[in-house]
Amino acid sequence: MTFSDENLSAYADGELDEATRAALEAAMAADPVLARRVARHRALRARVQDAFAPVLTEPVPERLLAAARGPGSAERADNVIAFQARPRPRWSWPQWGAMAACLIAGLLLGPLLLRPSAAPTPLATSGGRVLASGVLARALSQQLSSAQPVSAPVEIGVSFRARDGGYCRTFVLRETQSLAGLACRAGTAWQVVTLAQSTTPGAAGGGYRQAASALPPAVARTLDDLIAGEPLDAASEAAAREHGWNP
Amino acid sequence: MPVDGLREELVTLLPRLRRFARALARDPHDADDLVQTAVERALAHAGQLRADAPLAGWMFGILRHAWIDEQRARGRRGRVLAAGVAAEEVADAAHGAPLDSIAVQDAVARLPEEQRLAVALVLVEGLSYKEAAHIMAVPIGTLTSRLARARDALQAMLGEPDGAGG
């Protein structure tokens, strides 16, 4: 069997079909000249790749970042914590998505997202996901459940590691509607996976409560589904924050 | 898909788009112009991106069109060779930039357009033949033969790299 240059080129690119590949490998074992031709194809591929690879680590010019982010991007960056728009596989929990979509489809989210634009909203949608933004994103990233200002607009409940290793936190939005939810770290953002109206007539009383006790059943169920082991204690929570909530 | 989500994904993709454009346009400034054009076109046509389609492939396709448009315009104006750029880079190389990269980039820049596209998509960006053929809107067989011819031409221009013999 003879092999064309196209065969050898496709082999070097890992694109040869199984049968031809096996035949070629057998032929290469017996024919050093053929093996050398293949080696040259492979070396060329690596050489071309290496020649352009440094472009990836160059700083991206500001004008390109501005073109991608669009007008007012500086302002947006302030209100919405940067996020990975497409969830990585480990964050694509279909059942969560369904659950969140279900809850969110109701009256809960509308008022928050459609609020007059002057006030930064605690939630933002992106690529079909609901992300924490504004005060909520800041609280999820920075506020420790062991040391919460009574006047803070967000109350963090428990922080825990999900079964896939990522960090998640429950929260209550104290202002207005007393919504409770659960968010998980997704890249540099917090994806809100469950959101529900707090069942206790809560914030009206004004007193500080353990947030976990105020969690609506839907949020509590999500927590039970996701949690691996016990919630984080104060020290592990502080350490997680220290590491930017990276698993 | 929603424009906001697209914007964030584009930011993440910018380094790869710049690399792909560099393989096509050679001159870094021209390459970044192409990326900018492609990003603006993508945002203007965000509604055409299917939610399940890979963004990188879509963007490479848009960038390819922008490059082809630019080549046509340049052809009408008379071809401008980037001799000045090469001289600058050789000067940079004296300060440690790898000479082999310059040689390889120059060789790629001398390939005919269609071969250069195949090299940029498969060798530089690491796409499969199927993905690359789809972006170039040609059958896989056509892509395969363009790649083989491009490799021949590159080998002829570059010879064996130092220390890679044997």
C-alpha cells in the first residue's frame, strides 16, 4: 500500500481514519524513510503552532476590549461581577436550571430585573443564566456569615462545598421582598440556581435571624441536594474567600 | 443569544481571535483591525448565532470574511507589502524574540489565501478538518489537499528547523 502526501498530512493532524492509520503505522515501522516523512509533518505542525502561540499571552489592546464590551462597559463592570458566560460542564446542572427557571418564571424575578435602571439590580441575566450582581454579588464574594453587619442589604446563610467541589452559598435579600436563594460560584461570577420568596414574614420584624431558619423549602431542598458534607465553619469560610472561592 | 452574554464570551475569545488573525494578516496592527471588524459584525448580528453553535467557529467564519473583504480592497488599491514590519521584527529578534517564529510567520504569510486559511484553522487554531472545512465552506477533501499543498510549500520555504533533524 502506498501513502499519499495527503495521507501523511492527515495522519500528522490526527485525522486519518482508523484503517488507514493502522496500515500507515505498520508501514512506518518497516520503512524508516516513510517514518521520517511523517516526523517532518509533525515537526512542521508543532513549529507553526509555536510560532503563533505567543500571541495568546500578549496583552489584548484596549480598543478590542472596548469593542467587545461595548459602550458603558466600565460602569457595567462595576455593577456586575465579571462572569464566564457559558457555563463549564461542571456547572451545567440541568435539574437546577429547570428548577431555577420554574421559580424564576413566576413573579419573583420580574420586579428585580425590571426595576428602574437607576438602582443597580441584585440579579442580571446572561446567556440564559441568572447571575448575582450589584449588592448581591458583592455580598456573596465578600461577606462572611460569621461577621455580618445588621444593616447589610444581603444576609448570607450557609456556605458549603457542593459535591463537584465548587462553593455555594445561601442568601436572603433583606430589602423589599425578602427573597431567599442559593448561588454557586461559576468562574468569577455567582450563578443563582434557586430563588424563592422567604416564607417567614421576615425582614419586617427587623431582628437578626439565622438565615438558615428562614430558608424557603425550595432553597433548603436545593441545599440538601447539593451539599457535600457539612457547611463550612468560620475558618474554612474565611479561607475560601481568601482564595476567591476557587475550588 | 443575548448580546450581554455574547460580549463576555467575546472578551474571553479575544486572544484566540488575535492569534487567528495574525496567521492571516501577518502585520499585528492589520490583524487587530480584522479582530475589531469581526467583533463589531458579530455584535451587529448576534441574533444569527444559534445557542448551541460554538462561538469560536462562528467568529472564525466572520473574521475570514472580513479578511477576504480586506484582501479584495487591498488588491484594488495595489498590493502593499509589509516590508517595514519585517525589519522591525528582525530588530526585536535581536532582543530575544524567537527568530524561528518570524521565519515561520513570514512563510505562512506567503502562502496563497486558501492555503493560509487552512493552515490558520488547523495548524494554528487546532480545529478538526470537519470544523475547518465548514468554516471555509469547502468539502473535507478540498481542505485536506489544500493542507497537504500548504505543508509542502512551508517545508520548501523553511527547510528543517535547527536541531530537529534525525
